[in-house]
Amino acid sequence: MQESIEQYMQTVGQQARQASRVLASASTQMKNNALSAIYTALQNNESTILAANQIDMDKGRNNQLDSALLDRLELTPTRFKAMLQGLKDVISLVDPIGEITDLAYRPSGIQIGKMRVPLGVVGMIYESRPNVTLEAASLALKSGNAIILRGGSEALESNKAIAAAIQHGLKASGLPETSVQVINTVDRAAVGHLITMSEYVDVIVPRGGKGLIERISNEARIPVIKHLDGNCHVFVEAQADLHKALPIALNAKTHRYGVCNAMETLLVDENVAEAFLPRIAELYAEKNVELRGCLETQRILGSGVKPASEEDWYTEYLGPILAVKVVSGMDEAIEHINKYGSHHTDSIITENFSLARQFLARVDSSSVMVNASTRFADGFEYGLGAEIGISTDKIHARGPVGLEGLTSQKWIVLGDGQIRQ
Amino acid sequence: MQESIEQYMQTVGQQARQASRVLASASTQMKNNALSAIYTALQNNESTILAANQIDMDKGRNNQLDSALLDRLELTPTRFKAMLQGLKDVISLVDPIGEITDLAYRPSGIQIGKMRVPLGVVGMIYESRPNVTLEAASLALKSGNAIILRGGSEALESNKAIAAAIQHGLKASGLPETSVQVINTVDRAAVGHLITMSEYVDVIVPRGGKGLIERISNEARIPVIKHLDGNCHVFVEAQADLHKALPIALNAKTHRYGVCNAMETLLVDENVAEAFLPRIAELYAEKNVELRGCLETQRILGSGVKPASEEDWYTEYLGPILAVKVVSGMDEAIEHINKYGSHHTDSIITENFSLARQFLARVDSSSVMVNASTRFADGFEYGLGAEIGISTDKIHARGPVGLEGLTSQKWIVLGDGQIRQ
């Protein structure tokens, strides 16, 4: 059996590589036609897909999956509609492929430029969210990539039904059906092959819990675009305008708790702590946010604040808990962020031009902000149109990853018979 | 001992990370001052460095290293001068750090842009070429990165002497001496630590033989910017101007044999083969280039041509040998290149506009050329000023890697108190 999974994955990989050659030179119109045909196929197969999802849901309930997982797994008619709207949005995005930039003459007489091209084959590993299947497939196709999808086993029937509609649409439009392939086995060995087939797969995009992503990163022989943690900070600097600091600190923590761009630690300059902390603490109390503070925070806010341990500064709570630290100024704030943070998103609240400029330069995170809520770190808010994930890597794609993150640039050289002297 | 190497490497890594924080916000002037101070320190220590190199050379001769390796190892006064000139060139390069691009307003009122920033810490692993020590260090410093250098054991004394001068220059200019560190042990375990210390090292740049680079890529837990093979092609298309095709095919093969951008397989359209092959074969014969051809090539050129095996199409000869194949047209040529090539550099010779355009789009290589010699694939020829290597990866840096390849872009968000709705 082990053997046959390897063979199966090899076949999937070979087919994806072949499809990627066709997709790489497909015109924008061909790709958009395919996405439109997929739209129609999904519309026509709504009931089949929702029925397949019901099978997954029933199985999930029998297996006593927790309610959060069941919620993510479920496809309702409303969610199906939203999924289709997302596809429409991708169709309307500008095609990044083929763009040539920086084409300039060199002393030798040749012209050098860069052409934007697809990466080739994307391997996507994700949890039991069927909508991600369509989202990832549509972004891959639009950017001229083939994609191999490995969703959570709990969503297998839903994903197969969605993939069938996608392949129906691909076929109708004349692009290879194997442009989008869903791994049809729940055997974990499939993932092991997917992340090591460097001849067939160019990049792995994992989406899921930290443990899953760490394991994949450690075992992959292929570049991984990933994000591990979202331990984001807001630093209320001494010259902050509290009319901005208060709503931002509230929004960054409480707008949504379970998201990677929520604030997890609030840093406050000692010169403004007495004025700011009691007022923000009141707002958090209304939202039942638990505060864990340093000694100075505890002194100012009193017994309602639990002590923060060293561990708290590292923690992504993903819930109504916030660590709070009073710092002596910019340097301590930046050191804290670069040491304990996860290089995701960090924001300073200040009216001081020079400090804002320094913060932007010195904080080593994928998004660095001035006077804005960390919640803005998002492909849609940044104008990417859609995102396949958020990267906390420094290499290739950093921060929200849209179509451009699924592309590369090759050099083109145009000559007239030039040889090297 | 194993234990103490681990501790040693941890210390090196920690120091590099600390230094990188300082370098990241160092001004262009500070970095150029440091590079100038290094220039002076090297000038003042020329005799010490050449003496250290003599120790390495003596040891190398005693250990009967082959002459090519000894040649690469040797520092002469002329080479020392060239090394210093290279440093001057890096000083005159434009500093890429801090550049902000695409800063634009979004509907929410925030401004989004990208800021170019250093990667952080570069781990460089290379063979016994002492000049690479200075080249890599100067590129890293100019781009605001700390660097850890692991050169070949045969060059240890030379590298230590060069590093001492570099650190002297750093100290004189006020930047951390630990910005550039040379691993002072020849124990191979040091490499194992270097390529897995993901908390301290952001990118690995290996330069050396294919075996070394494959081993590093397989074991690394850090992104690797690498190039494995340079199996480059020239395709003489049916509508080629032979006045261009002949000098280019000659130059691409014979200008230098041992370089990664030399042509290794010549593809010729069947419609031009009878006219082109005998003429180019005559030129190759003058240079004693051995030809290995397909059946059709052998038919046209006669018994002077050895048969090419399947293996030949994959081979990077790095010497005066050339594989030659007659193909039925563009499609076969592109299929051959994408299958057997190493995605390094490939060139088409044609006067046909549409075919040139297709070739540029469909060949999946880091450099794709029209009517130019593959030998142009080089950081200096492309105008990068210098290169730390050539990448055949698709991720992050592709083709010649200059200063920009040692940088990343982070998102910056400028607001006026905006919160997410």
C-alpha cells in the first residue's frame, strides 16, 4: 500500500508538472474563460456539493469533532454563494503573468529585463475548510500555476465534489483537467511525498495549526510559504494621540480574537502609562478581556491585573487575553518586539515623525504600521484582491500573499547577435 | 568536542543576529565608511594576508591538492589588487535598503507600501577561494546584513587574515566587529549547525560543487539560494540569421569552458541543419571541441561526430565537449530544454518575432535570451554591479544574485488612527 501511494503521488506530480507547462503560456482570456466555466459548473452542481458536504458533516458528528471544526467544515447555501463571489473577484484581478519590467540597454548592447512568470506547481496543505479548495485553485489558475490540494480528511467528500466541478469547468474551457488535483486519499504518507517531490512541486503553502506547519517545514525539500504565529504588538509611544491610541488598541485586540493579526501584547511608554492604561483597561473590561501585566502595569491598574510570566510575552492567545508591558521608550519596545514577536504585524501609535520613521525601519516584521490597527494586515485590505495566506518568512513572499506571491521573475535578454568579449 | 562546536556556533549565531539589528538601521554613509575602513585595513595588511595565504599554499602542496584547487587558493599581489578593486565597486553601488515603493492610499484611508530591508544574517558556505571571503562580506555589509563565512578548510589561514582586516575596519568605523565572522574550525559539524540555526540565520548561500550544494539543500532548515547545474542551450531556429548564429554558438561554447553559463547542448532546427551544422562544426574543430550528436547530426557531419546518449542531454560538461541535436521545430526545442536543462540560461537564435516571443514565455529558465550568447548571464553583464551567486531556484532570487537578492520587502502601513471596520 505504501508503495502504491508513492506511485499515485508520482502520477499526480507528473500530471501537475505537465499541466503547468500549458498553463504557463495560457493567455489571460483562456484562464478567465476557465474560471468562468468553473463558476458555471459550481453553480450547476450546488446541490451535489452541498450533499457531499452533508456526508462529511454527518461523519464529523459521528466522530464527535468539536463544534469549531464542524463550523469551519460546513457549507451552507450562503457560504456557497460567498465562495462563488470570491471566484468572481479573482476573475476580475489583473493577470500578473508576462509583465516585463526594467527592460534597459547595457553597455554590451543587449537589453535586460525581468518577466513575471508562474512558479509552476503549488502544493497546498490545509485543514477542513472546503472553501479554501476553490480559493486556492482559483488563485493558482489565475497566476498560471497547477495546484495539488491536500485538504483535511474530514472534508474529503466536499473537496472531491468541488474538485469535480472545477475539472468539469477546466475541461469545458480546454485547459488540462489536471491543472487542479485533489489528493483522494486520507493516508498521511501522501503529504510526505507531496512535500519532497521537488521535481514536480515548486512551492508548498501550508495553512493550519502551528504544529502542522512546523512539521511540514522541517520535513519539506521544497520551499514553503508559511506563517507560524501571529504574536502582534501595539506600542503606545509617549507622544501618542490617545484619541487614536484608544480605538486602535481596542480594535486590534477585540475586533476578532481568533485571527493572526490580532494584537497579543500591548506595550506602553512609561510617560503615558498613567494616563492611558486606566482608560484602555476600562474599555477591555467591558469586553471581558483578561489582562496580564508587568509589575508597573499591575501597580497602575491594581489587583484586577494578573501577573504576566516570561511565557506570556511569547504567547499568541487567539482569545480575549492580552499581555501588557510598560516600557522605558522606543528602544525597549523595539527590542521586545524583535525578541518576543513573531515578525507578523506590529504598530506604533505616535505623533512624533522621527520615532515613527525609526520604528518603520527597525521593527523586523512583515507588516510595520504607524497609527493603524494591526487588523489591517490582510490581502484584501492591502489591495491584493485575495490572499492564499500570510507569510512570516523573509524570503520570496512576506506578509499577505496574493497572486504575485505565486509568481517569480525570470531574466530576459534581447540581443542582435551579441557575444561576450 | 561535538558539544563545544555546537556552543561555539550558537555564540557565532547570536552575535550575528545582534550585529544584524545594528546593521539593519545603519545609514548608507556608515556602511560605506566601514567598507572604506576595511579597504584601508586590507591595504595595510597586504603582506600579512599574503603570508597567511603562503601557509595555506604550502600546506596544500604538502597535501598534494590538485593544481586547479591550488590555483583558486592562491593570492598574488595582482589578485589582491583585483580583490580591492571589487570592494571599491561595491562601495559605489547604490544602497538598496530603505527604498519605499508602491506607497498608495487604500479605501480605508491607510497608506500601504513596501520597504526594502536586509534579510538579516547570511550564512555563506564556499570552497577554497579567499577572494570570495571579501566579496561576500562586502555585499552583505552593503545590503545591511551580518554574515557568517565558512570557507574551504584549505583556505583557513587566508580567510582568518582577511577577516581580521575586515574586523579591524569594522571596529574603526563603529559597526559591530561581529557583522562579519569567519568560522575558525575545519570541523564539518560546524556546517551542520550553521544550516539549521533558523533562529540566527536567515539564508544560506552555498557555492561549490553539485554534491556539496545538494547535501546542504537536503539538510538545511533555512532557505538556500543556490545553483546546482548550468546545462545551458542555444537553439538555432529555422529563421536564424547565420551571421548571428555562428558567432553566438561559438562564443557560448568556447569563450570559457568551466563556467556555468557556457552552452552544453546545441539545438538546431531541421530546416537549417544542413546549412548551419557543417559551418559551425568547422569552427569547433579549430578549437578542438568534441561533438556528440543525435542520428541526424551524425548523418550531416559524418564520422567525426560521436553518438550522444540520453545521459549526454543531461550533462554539464564544463569542458570542450558539446552535445548537438537536430529538432523538428520550436515545440521540440522547448520540450527538450525544459526536460533536460537545468533552468539556468537558454537562448534562441531567430529573426522571427512571434517565435522569439513564444520562446521567452515558454522556456522555464532563470535567463531566457534571444540572439545573444548565454555567456551574458552574469551579475556584472546584467548591471547588478556584483554577484554573490547565480540561482536556479524559482523562489526569491532567480538568476544572478546581487545586492537585491540579499534583501526582502516588508509592508509598511501609515495611518491616522484608522481601525478595521
